[in-house]
Amino acid sequence: MPSDIKIPALGESVAGGQIAKWHFKEGDIVKTGDVLLTLETDKVAAEVTAESSGALHIVKQAGEDVEVGGVVGQIDENAAAPAAKEEAPKPAPAAAAAPTPAPAAKAEPEKPANVTEFKVVPKSEPVPAPAAKAAPEGRITRKKMSPLRKKIADQLVSAQRTAAILTTFNECDMSNVMALRSKLQDAFVAKNGVKLGFMSFFIKAVVEALKAVPQVNVRVEGEEIVQQHFFDIGVAVGTERGLIVPVLRDADQKSFAELEKDILGYAAKSKEGKIQVSDLTGGVFTISNGGVYGSLLSTPIINPPQSAILGMHSIQQRPVAVDGQVVIRPMMYLALSYDHRVVDGKEAVSFLIRIKDCIENPARMLVGA
């Protein structure tokens, strides 16, 4: 009797999702432990593996919505091995290859009914063909919104409706952090096995700013303001499925190397579709780096229930005034969007200036000054 392939429980708040991809075709022989399909939910992508070996029968196709516990396919454990099926037809061609008997040749004309049936089928198929061709040649293409994209849309709209979002800007000179990074890079890689990137500097700068301006490290729950005394920092990552924000836990207690390893670990998990719900929840603040895509300036939207988000942007050589002289420096615009209901303008500006100071004097962060 075939065994059912069911969608497993994916977390308390996940009721189902959408089949993103089947990794095998109908009738393929699968083995226990093989990844059968990737399921996309409003939080993460999950893999469903085979619990037995046999021939695959697909019930729900890619793109269809499914619920936890729902049957999406079956595995026929009694199916013959592929090798046995391939060997069986081999003698048949030998018998068919000897079409000497005359009756076999005359047998086909004796069934004119069959001939007319075969002619009717090709005639009926071209009728819908023009409609099928019209879709790709049209001016628009429709596709169903994925669960994650719907979740992102709902969150962004919710943030705009419930929070009084305001954005303040500043810019920072990246000269010192670039010089320090270049100076330490070889020794850092040799010791830790990972490169020293800009993101770890900004994470540390955000931690310092949250400590200096704790009013930003809050969230709103109903009519209460909840002050947070920990520093779990989310880093926005763009993936093929959409934007996700994995959280780096206790960033204040981690070294630059540990932060860089965490970032690389999340990047690998997102590519493999193995990000867990627990990886994306509980952050107190988010950093979004639009600069990797070439963004010069933006107004990032808060990630609820957080009260602020920092937008990083591309580094550009620009003329600036230093000690009364115009010089060319690598500059980056910074944007802080915040919930004006709980964060005042003075606090937001002070927060951003603290980040600017940390980035322009990075050695202080390395020694904890």
C-alpha cells in the first residue's frame, strides 16, 4: 500500500504554505531521506524528505497551497527498481523488429474506426492552441504571490499604518574604517578563517548607539512601552524568495570574527532554504544595506515591532570640507527611520551621530573605548 507524503508541522504559527518546487518527477524512484520538495511559508522555506523508498506519485503540484498535515503525494514502496523496468522492454524490440508476418501488416487497415479516431484528436487540439499562445505574447503576466511575499507586504503596510515613521539622515567618512580593515585583513583571515567586512563594524556601532541612547531600544505593546536591555540585531538579507531578516543574538557580547561568521552562516542557510523561524524572530533593531545594490539614499521602513531601522548606502568618492580644505573622501549616507510615537527627534539625531562617530573612529570599538 502506498505511503502518504504529508506536510509536517513547521511551528506554532505556521498553518501551511506553498509548494515551491518538487525535486523529483512523477514516477521517479526515491530513497529514504531524499529531499522531495521545498515548501515556502510566510516565514521560512522548509524541506520535506522521503520517509520510505519507492516510486513517487505527485498529488499537489508546484505553486499549489497546502496545509500542515495535508497529503501532497505518495510513495509506492512495492514499485520495481528502475533497472528491472529498463531490461524488460529490451526483448520486445527484437520481436517487433521482425515484421515479416503478413497478417501484422494487414491488421492495421482492417480497423478504419481507429484511423478516424487518430485523425480526430489532432484536429481537436489546434482549436485551443491560439489561446495558449496568446498568454506569453500578452502585455502582462500574472503569478500568485508567494506566502513570504504576502507576509512582507502585510508587515510593511502594517508598519505604515500603525507607526509614525520619520527618517533622519547623516553621512559618514569611511576613510578610517576602510584603512583599518585593509591593515588588519590578512591577519584577521589567517586567525579566524573569514574576512573582516563592513557589516560587523556597523553592528558594533549600532550596539554602542543603543547603549548611548536606550530610548531607541524599545517596542510598543498596546499602550505600554517595553524597554529592552539586550542587543539582538537583525540584518536584512535579500534572497530569491524575498527579504528576510536573520537575527544576530547578543551582538554586544560577540567579537568581530563571531559576527562575521554568524553573517556567513545565515547567508549559507538562506541559499539552502534552511532558515528557521527562530532565526528571524526577536530582534530589537534592524540594519539594511541597500548599498550592495547601488542605492545612494533611501528611507527604510521599520520592521515591526521594532522602533527603528538603519539604512546603509553605497560608498562614493565625494568632495567634502576637512579643516577648511576641500578633499575627496569615500562617503556613505546613513538613514535612520524611527517610530516618532516613542522616539523623539533629539534622540534619533543623537543615535545617528553616535553611529557616525563610531564608524569614523573605528579603533575605539576594537578596544572598547
